[in-house]
Amino acid sequence: MESAKEKAIKIIRSYDGPKIRIMEVCGTHTHEIFRQGIRKLLPENVELISGPGCPVCVTPVGYIDEAVYLAEEKGVTITTFGDLVRVPGSRSSLADVRSRGSKVKIVYTPLDAVTYAKNHPEEEVVFLSVGFETTTPSACLAVEQAAAEGLKNFSILTANKTMPSAYRMLKDSVDVYFYPGHVTAVTGTGLVKSLVDEGISGVCGGFTASELVTAIAVAIKKFQEGKPFFVNCYPRVVTEEGAPEAMALVDKMMEPCDTEWRGLGMIPQSGMKLREEYAAYDARKHFNMPLIEGKPNRACRCGEVLQGICRPVDCPCFGKACIPEHPVGACMVSNEGACSAYYTYGDI
């Protein structure tokens, strides 16, 4: 008997309709599709493009400059996930300032940063809060914990974002979204279902080879029907309701704001910032920070990669001036970045 995976592969290989562009928004999907050789299955009229689902990649240069400012000018201890450390700012990365003596600590969760602040009351500790709906609740938990313990030396520098506005901005560049499984597991399917009414199609899929090819095959089959759709191909994790407690926590502590996305520019109400009740834990307010505008490297085409305008290999820096050991742009730094995937696995 033919397995579900085999049926999906047959659908993909036999497609002979009009060209279809499928944007895998999640960086982990991008890497898994490369790693498992799924791109080799695609006929010429099915194109997979990478989107703005890597949190480090869409974090603008100006945010890195803000973190550098706090480390060097205010003498704070920066706590962050590892990927952000090597992302270039306008002039320096956090790795650069750490080499010059500033304190930059790698943590695995925002609560680790709270614990560090509690154990080092003589230091001002700032956690770099980046990411989408998946990671924002954990940043809120950290602030809630710091407030409960009465910590005065802990704050977060927010670059948290929500995905729907990006979906809307890029809808004319793609035919079908391959929605990020983790984000949709938190938000629930109600949100992406509502986008169908705006003419936006998508599927949600998992990360195994079978789940990936199934989602792509479903996208191809539904696309041929000629009307907008959404199909949840990851029901073992993604549900209609999502994670209501996590979303309620974020709503309690944060509110939408305009924010900049690398490559996409300023997108209204697509960011999240702490509400006024938690202003003491907002690093920008806590340190009365000036407005800092970053200056992206003009040679880097990360912004166009994130929009699906070009492939990483189309960038003149790719594999030459820009390699994982010496990245020019964020998409080469992050383990979820498209440039990192193309460099690691080749243009398959």
C-alpha cells in the first residue's frame, strides 16, 4: 500500500500546472527542506522561497546598535540568545563590544536573565527580547517574575513582532504561505483562517520529511482549485484555539506598536512593547535611550532575500565576503537564516 509520504511525493513530481510560489516563512522549515533533500523533488514550476520567519534575520540593524549603545555607553550587562551576538550593527556587533570588555552573556531562556540579575544586584541587566508569537510569552514571564521579586536592575529591550502584518505585506509576492508551525501552535488556526477572506492562501505543516512533503502537496492540490484556502497539515500540534493562556499573558503585559523589519521597513502595529504598567522594565524608558537609527550595509541583500525577491546566491557577498565565520548580514548568522541554509546545503 502506498504511504501518505509516497502519495505526496507523486503529487509534487507530477504537477504540470502554472508556476506556483510557496513561501516557507519559518527558518527551521527552510533548513529542514534543504537538509532532507526535498527541493530535489520539485518540478520547475514549483518554487520554494524563504520568507521573514527568522526572528534574528528580521531584527533591524538599529536594534543591534541600541544593544551596543547599552553595553558600551551605559555599562549594562547584555543577556541574549547566541545568534544575536554576531549580527553586525552599523559599526559593531555584540561580539565586537564583548571583545572590548563589555559584558555580553549568553542565556537559554529569558528567565535565566532574571536569575542572573537577581544574583548580580550590582549590575544593570538587559535581556534582548526578539522573536514572534512563539517566544514573546517567555519574555513576558521574565518581566512578571522580575516584578514579583522586586528586581530593579532588570529590563528588556524589545524587538518582538507579530506575523499577520508581514503576511499581508508580502501577499502579492507569493501564491501560498507555508505557515510556521510553532507560531501557529501559539496563535491557533483562527488567525490564518481569517486571512483567507483577504485572498491569502496557506498551509501549516510540521518538520518531519513526511509532514513537509504532505504540506507542499496539499498546497499544490488546493492551489489548482483557483480560490483562497487554508489547510492545517499539522493537527497533532496546531489547534483551532492555540495557546490561549500564553496569548492572554502577552495581551496583559504588552500592546501593539509600529516596528521596523529588516528588508520590509516599518510595518504599523506589527511590533509588541510593554504596557505602561511595566514601563520600569522597558530598557528604552529605563535608560532614557535616544533614538538610534541603524545604517545597513548596502552590499548585503538580506532584505531582498527576506521578501523573496532574490535568492541568497544572487547576492554578490554570498560565499565570498559573507560566510558563517564572517557574516555580512543576519541571514548568514542565524541557524534559521536562508543564507545559512543555502551555504550549508548548497543551492539545491
